[in-house]
Amino acid sequence: MQPQQMPTPELIFDTLNAYQRTTALTAAIDLNLFTAVSEGNDTAASISARISTNERATRILCDYLSMIGFLKKEDGLYKLTPDSALFLDRRSPFYLGTTATFLSGLRHQHFFDNFADVIRKGGTLMGEGSVSPENPMWVEFARSMAPMMVLPAHAIAGILALEGPVKVLDIAAGHGLFGLAIAGQNPEAHITALDWPKVLDVARENAESRKLTAQYSTIEGNAFEADFGSGYDAVLLTNFLHHFDPATNEQLLRKVRASLKPGGRAAALEFVPDEGRTSPPIPAAFSMVMLATTQGGDAYTYRELETMFSNAGFKDCQQHSVPPGVQRLVVGTA
């Protein structure tokens, strides 16, 4: 029989101090510390000289980053971990440091102020929250979070495998990378992106940089009010349904279904927790983000998403993993 572990306050202290992890990582990104280490600077002295910081402070930061898993320290020398080398070295094509601008920015953090009152109320304290009309946070999101979506966008294009002359509607397109990945793989695909005007400026920039403007058009406005048109082979709903309650999502999905050709598909990228809602950690924790930032959003289980699709008239609902991330793609057929 295993001896019972004594209660400890360690988890309490770790959680109450968790903001220090965010602060340390954000500072390291701002200082370009990971790139400095990747260049061969492996002591506190050489790193601090490279990034123009205090040597003692740099040593403390590097030790902390080693403790929480962003660096390795061996024989007094600092090295990047495989994750840091791939995602936090500015020279890497998969650099994700820009995501700190959005995820740790004050605009996003303010939603979590007075969180006890959020719990009392049952939703955001900030009006319509993140889905307020033309909210500037989505321009920031489109610019800073795009690098994180490059690989998932290509994975989704592969899952849908759209060939020949097809029409695709990209709802809440943001940076536009999901639709552009399809256009990049299929020169006969035409993508129509829908979002607020200033957000679509970012999507158009990305289409231009990829030389895909001939395959790209836009619709400005609110997804619940705009005229989608019709005859689409696929409609993308990436990171969108979780902002709304089930009834609102079913209303939108019925509109989406009406815009599709018979046999067309709607594809929703979502954080999908297990039925118990406590795992996997990132999808399960995403419910907290929706609680703080929306009036009725949630991280929905696959069963809940399948029900929404079914109630909107879709059939043959399936879910797919979207490597290398933790999200799932839920696809329903009109």
C-alpha cells in the first residue's frame, strides 16, 4: 500500500506566482535572448553582452528559463531546447515570438481583471467582449498570431484536399492563412474572405505577399449579417464558433449550409476538450478564455459540436487532428 502524500502548499504558491513565467518569457522574447543563445552565446556574460543587459540579471533570467523548460543548463552553459530552437529563435521560419504581443498584451489581459465578478455574472464584464464590432484586438491578432497558424493551415488544406475549380468561403478570416493555404495548394481555387475591413487589410497583405491576389476576394462585415453568396464547395470557420453559445452557432451554421453546394463541407477549427472537460490541458483551459472574453462562448466537446452541426442540417460529421497543434477540425457535409 502506497503511503499517503502529505498535503503541501506548493501548487498554491506555483499558481499564484505563475504570472512570473509569462513575464520571464515575454522579456526573453523582447530582448532577443533565444536568438543570442542560438548564435553560440552560452554564458550569462556573453549573452548579456550580446543583448545589452545586466550580467547578473541575465544569469537570473536564464536560470529561471532553464528551470521552467525554455533553456538547458549544462556545466554552467546555456543551450536552447528543441522547442525554443524551432519556435523562439528569430531566424527560424517557424518563429512564434510575435504571439506574445497578443497573448500577453494588456488588451487581452484586461479581460481577466476582477475575475470573481466575471464568475458572478457568467460572462465578460467588457460589453460584447472580444466579438464587439470592429474590435481592434483582431487586427493585432491577425498580425501577431499568424505565424502560429502556418502549419495548421497547411494541415487543414491537406485534410480537405480540394481539387479543381472550387469556391471557398473563409469566415472570420483574420490573417487569411487558412484560405490562402488552400489557394497555394490548388491554383484553381478561389477564396472569399469575410471579416471586418481593417482585419481584411492584413489578409490582403498576406495574399499579395504570396502572389495569390488573383484567387482572392473579400466580403467586409459581420458574419451573421453579411450576404455570403452561394455555391461554395467549402466554408472555413476557424477559431470562431467558440465565441458564441450553441443556439447562435446553430443559427450561423444553418446560414453556412445554405451557402454550400450539395455535398459541400463546413470545417470548424476548435479547441475540443474531452467529455469530462478537464483534458487535454490546453483545450480544457480554453473555456476560461471564453468565459472572460465573451458573453456565452465555450470550448465545446466534439459531441456538442456534432449536435450543433446536426441541428443545422449537416450530416457525416467527422473530426480530425491538426498537427502540430492541439486543436481539432470538425467537418460536416451539407
